[in-house]
Amino acid sequence: MSEETMSKQKECEDAIKDLLRKVMVALIFQGNLAFDKDNEDYAQMAFEELIEMTNERPDLLLPHVNEIFQCIYQVLDKSEFEEKTRFLAEELMELLLLHYRHAGQVVIQTGKFLGRIFSMLTAVDDDPEKYAQGVKRLARYAPVMGGQYILEKFSMMFEWHYFSQEWQCRHAAVISHSIIANNCRESIDKFDILVEQPIKAVDDTHFRVRWAAIGAIEEFSCYLNPEFQLQYYQKVLPALIKALNFSSHPCIQVQAASSLFYFIQHCTSDLLKPYTDEIIHKLLSCLQRGKQLLKEEALTAIASLASSSEDCFQPHYKTVMPYVKVAMMKASAESDHILLLKSIECMTMVGVAAGKEKFCDDIQMVVQLLISLQESKLEIEDPMRNQVLLAWGRLCKCLGPDFQPYLGVVIPHVLQSAKLGSHVTSLKHSESENSFQSIMPLSLGDESTERKQLVLEEVAKACKVLCLCATELKEGFDLWIDEVAHTLVPLLNFDLYEEVREVSILALPELLKSFKAAMEKGYVERYQELPFEELCSFIVTALVEALHKEPLMEIQIITLEAIEECMEISGPTLNTEQIKRFLHITMKILITSSNLSRNRVENKELEIFHNKASDCFITFTKAYKDSLSQFFDQLLSSMAYMWIVAQGIGVSAEFGGSIFKSHMKEALGGLNSIMLRPETLRPDYLAAHDAAVSALGKIFLCHHEELNEVKVFGIWLSHLPIFNDLDQARVVHDQLCSMIEKFSELIVHKDSTHLSKIFAVFAEILRAGQNLASKETVNRIIEQLKHLQSNLPPDTWASIISSLVPSRAKVLQRKLST
């Protein structure tokens, strides 16, 4: 480094240090804030400079960390400062904890900061507002510091609070663990330091601490599942069962029932089995003797237990159902909507778990109640509307084909709910050329957010019920297929709620399966408006357009799977224009995803998306193999995605028959372009090279009479053997055996110039065992070599063997001698 450069660098360093000194003076004077309410603008500017410096040169601030922390504390502790000043102080604190977490001074300051948060959390009784600020502050900063780091580095602080004589301190410790679980799941490696003390605190002497500990178990169940359940069920379930006995503190019973619900949701029946009897006994006691809120939570917990226990719940059906029926009848008689909602949910989930044989005696009672609720014209904002839909869905799942008699009552109501989506206002997202865009903000109009959310959930649940009915009833759903299809297709572009789009997409293949099953039974000729081919075309075309407009990649993946499934069910039902549209959208997606992959965008979801699009295209080429050749111009214009083009050409050559011949020139030109490109020998493109070699082999085998056979065979052979794509390798190397058998006179006897290369390829294949060829192909190679050995002149054979690499020659000789 020259003296001039070093001088300039020193000047720059001095300038930055001078700026830092000025910033610190603007903030701090003799250990106190250097500003007050009247001149906060200077402080805000100073904070902004410090934030910028921390991002760009964090090393410069380390000597001043203690002073900066003091300054931040003084701002955060005083409510009179402007919101912007407090926001900047919090942002600076976040950066300091992020950049200097392991520095000695910052570790000390972090401990002090946590101590201040604990002092806020202990104010749970004296100053609820201060307590709420402590909760908010820990929730913000815990993810920055890392949950595991906090728990390990400051374990003594937590331990001191857990063993304090003051219940407020113990309560603060439990709450802190609950907050860390909620906000730091990704950074928690060891569950024991997070969950064991709160589980022990369920037996604390103070009911507020017990209540907080049971609430913490609920948080662990939600955010640490299923590992938490698998590791701690033997401690948690007995603790929660015991907590259900605390009748002197009903709030603890309510929280215990709620925590049971969340914990059980992620348990297997094997984990629950030893505790099921006792859990049911305690929950039924709560249902019988508890107050309103406890009854509601008990019903929810029983429903969760039934769902997770599955078949293991059957023996408990006769014990549980009378209590649930009483709760449902009482709630109905007293017009207690919430309890009625919970009891319907519980009864139907218990019925599904027990099976229709046990549930059959009580089904009619549930059906009558659901019908009466439907006819009562429930208000849009009534959550009972959603519960009725869910209950119909559960009954359908439980009864299967036996649900068919109820369709006339159920489906019109469900369709009405599904069509509510057309009444919810939205700001349509723009149809950008980029298929990876985000959804734009929604326009709520005059509707309240809560009311609108209920409508959206109702639409989604209605779509789920329609999908479930088609899946469970199959041909028994035949009367409703047309109307359901015309209801669901517009919802493929429902931009307000992704779940509606997702479920609508999943339902459409099920409708085609139902239609096909009904056709096979002879049910549909008399009353279906759309013939099967038209319905398939209608659905596939709608899915393709939805794929083009869909902004979320995860739903694009589901759409591709649905298109592929529909094409497998329907066969070739699209017309020429629809095929062109499908190819345009699919190839565009493949090229976009391929470009992102080549730009090293590492994304597991992108890889899945890329593979699903490829699978969808391959399924298309198989379904439309007889007519695919006429679309070569469109395929070959998309050379940016060479692998899929080569696959398409291969399928067309194999199955396209005489139609393919008119496109032979374009196909050969496309494959030649792929095989001769230098970049196809790079790892990213080897799959395209191998697919092109395979496709050329198919052309030679199926259409050799149109070719200069010796020349094309030589070009093809020069690219063998294939090592990268093992599936293609097995295909191509088997092709070589077929060519030698079929064209022996031409390849071996008339023109023997390729024999040395053939032997070299065979030697490589045999050396690799069954990696590059199937067992059958290996045996064919050995037989062909033996045939050549017996039919070639001895000097020709010897010359060929001597031309091989010695190790390969030994492979051939060893295989031929066995």
C-alpha cells in the first residue's frame, strides 16, 4: 500500500471518529442525555447516524457501547419522548445486540437489559401497563439475541427468579419462557432448559404462577410440536390432568383444558392411550359441573382427544356421547350459540373417530339439528355458519357413500356459501408478466375486517366440503358435478384468500374422478350438461389460466399437480388453441424457474416447482403423443430450456408416428443444437445433453428409413456412454443393443468403422455393472459380444481389443470368459 493511500485511509478514519465524537456529544453529556424534549431533532439525527455506523462499521462503536446503552435506557424509560425517538433507540438497541452479542461489555449490558425486562415483568400486579411493555420488549429482542443464547448465558438470572420467594418473580420467569418459545423456535436446540422449569411450576404454591405455567405449556404445544409432545408427554399429561382438579380456581381448570386441546392435537394415539381414561373422566366432570367457559374448553379438548386417538377412541364412545348430547340439547334449548357450536363440533368429531357403526344411532339427531340451523337464516357474522359446514364435512367423511341421501339438503346450502366469495370486494392483483409477484393490498370497502374474514373462511370451508363430498362419494356425487365445477372454477382466481384458491384447485381433479366413475357405472348420460371431454377441457383450461395468474409459488405447485392429475384422468381433450396456450404458459414457467436456478437462487420450493412443471409437461407429452409433433415450432422456440424440449421430441418420435415425419428436420436440428452446444457438457446442462442423445436414439430406431443411417448412428454413438442421468443412461445403452440387433448388417458388416467405439462403450457399461444399464441390458451386451467374437475375423477382433484401454480390454475378456 502506497504512502498516499495510507494517508487518505487515515484521514477517512479520523473523519469517521470525529463524526462519532460529535454524535456522542449530541446524545450524551457527563453521563446524562444531552438533549431534552425541546431539541429531540438533534437526538434523532444522532441516533440515525449511529444506526448507519453500526451497519457499516460496527467495530467503531464498541469502545462506546456502555454510554450508548445508558442513552438508550434513558430514552426507553421515559414516555415523554416522541415515538420516532423511541423507535430509533429500539432499532439501535436491536443492532447492538445483533452485532456485539458476544463482546464482553455487551454481554454485561445484555444481562442488565434482561434484568430491566424482568423488573417490568414482575410488575404484573402493581403496574399492568409496565408489565405489558416488558412482554412486548422481550418478544421483540429475544429473537435478536437468540432464545438458546439467552437461556444458557443468563441461566442464573432465570434460576434466581424461579426460586424466589416472591410469586411475581416466579411468574415473570414462567412468562419469559413462554415468550421465548413463541418467538425463538428456530434458535432453540435444547428443550430442557426452556420447558422443564415451567412444567414443574404447574405445582407452584401460588395460583397465578400455576396458571402462567399451564399457559406456557400451551405455547410449547403450539410452537415446539411435535418434538415437545414426544419428549414430555409423560410429564405434561399428568400435570394437566391434575390441574383439571383445581376447582377452587376455575381459571386454572379452563387454562388446563385449553392447554390439553393444543397438546393433544400433536400427539399420536400411542402416546395418549395410557392417559385417555383419566383425561375423559376429568373432562366429563368439567363438562357436567363446570361453568360456561370451562364447559366450552372441555368440549374442545374432548373433540381434540377423539381426533388424535382415532380408532382407539371407539371404546369410549358410549361413555362420552351421552354427556355431549345433553350439552348439545341444553345449549339448543337455551339458544346458547357458543356452547351449541362447541357441542356440535365435539359430537361430530367423536362420531368420526368412533366410526359410522357406533355413530349411526345418533347421526339423525345431528342431521336434524344442522338442518334446523341452516333454515334459521343465520347472520353472516355468526360463527355457527362455519361450524355447520364443518359438521357436514365430518358427517360426509364418517358416512362415506352413505352420506348420499343428505346431498339434496346439504349441497345447495354449501354452494350458496361458496358463492359468497363473489360478494366480497377486492382489489385484483395485476396480471404481471412475472409469475412470482406478491398479492397486492385488499380493498375492504365498507365491510368490517372481522365480518369479511368470517365470509372468507366460510367460502373456504364450503369449498372443502364440496371437495370432500366428491372424494368420498365418487360416482354418488354425479348429480352435482356440473354445478360444483362452475362454482369452483371462478374461485381459482379468488385473490382475497389463498385457502379458497388452494381448495378449489384440489377439488377439480376429484370432480373428474367422480364423473369418470359415474360414466363407468352408466349414471351420467341422462342429465349431465357437459360431456366428459368438455368438462375436462373446461377444468384443465381454467387451471392453466389460474397457473399463469397465481402469485404464490406454493399454490402454483399445487396447480401443476392438479393439471397433471387431470390430464392423466382425461387423456387428450384440449383443442389446438388450448394446447398452444398450455405450452406457452408451461414453457414460460420452466424457462423462468430454470433461469433462477442458473442464477444460483437456492430455494427448496423453487426446486420443487421446477420439478413439478417438468413432470406436468412430460405427462402432457404422453397424453398428447399422437399430435405433439405439430407443436414442434412452439417447442423449439423455447431452447432456453433444452432438457424439456429434448424430452418432448423423444416422446413425439416414439409415439408420433407418421405425423412426426413432417417435423423430422426441425427435431433433428433442435437435438443437434443441444448436443453440440459446449455448455451442455457443464454440470447444469448435462441432463439436457443426455435427454437429447436419448431422443436421437428414438428417432433412429423409429424413423431410420428417413435418415442417413450410418451418419446419424455415428453422431449418436459419439456421445456414448452416458454417465450423468442414470435413468437416461439405461434407456440409451439399451437402445444401442437394439440398434446392433436391428441393424447388424449395416453397422457391423457393411461398415465396421464404428466397431471400436461400440466395444469401448460396452466396456464402460460392463465396468459400471448395473449402474449404467439394467441387468437385462448387461446380459444382452455380453451375448452380443460373444456373437461378434464368433463372427468377426480373428485379426479384426484382436485389433479392436488392442485399441481399447488395457483396463477396459480386461473387463471385456473377463466377462466373456465367465
